[in-house]
Amino acid sequence: MTSMIVARDLVRVFGSCRAVDGVTFSVEAGSIFGFLGPNGAGKTTTIKMLTTVLQPTSGTILIDGRDRARDVRLVRSAFGIVPSSSPPITWKRRNAWPTRWRSSTTERSSRKAPPTS
């Protein structure tokens, strides 16, 4: 079976804080993967590196065989993340998001600067 995610020797340093220190793992195609650990363990930082939000200080990440540093768009399109949320998301709140997004987009588009001649 092929690995969809391969992370080798990931390191991320913020100033003098080594938030991620040599993380190595792989996730096989077709599997469900959970990333668990105590607060401050580097879970969020690692996920941000995998999804191209943060650049690793060092290490290698391959997503579906693609180098996350070279194929950013393709790597981003391969991800689906289910974050924890507080308070729990109800169907009513979930279904209100598209409406809020559309109305905020409409508001923004109606505030465009007038064309210059």
C-alpha cells in the first residue's frame, strides 16, 4: 500500500523554542489518521506544516508522493481536516455558515471603490 502522508525528521523552531523536534511518521492510503497528544506537544504546528501553512525549519514532507514545498496547490487540495470545536457545532450553526459567508461577500462586494475615469 502507498503512503499518502510521509513526514521525515520534521523540525520547527520559533526563536529558542523547538516546537516540533524530529517527528517522523507515515499514513497509508485509505486509512483514517488521528493526531493526539497533550497540549504543547506540537500537534497544531505539525498539521500547519503538513498543510503548507507553516514552513518546516527542516525535514521532508510528501503528500501523495508530492513534495509539499514544490507542489503547494496540489498538496492543499489533497487535505480534509476535521478540527475539534468548542462549543459543539450544531446542524443549525453549520447550515448558517454558507449564508453568513454569502452575505459577508455581498456586503464586501457592494463596498467596492467607485471606478476611476
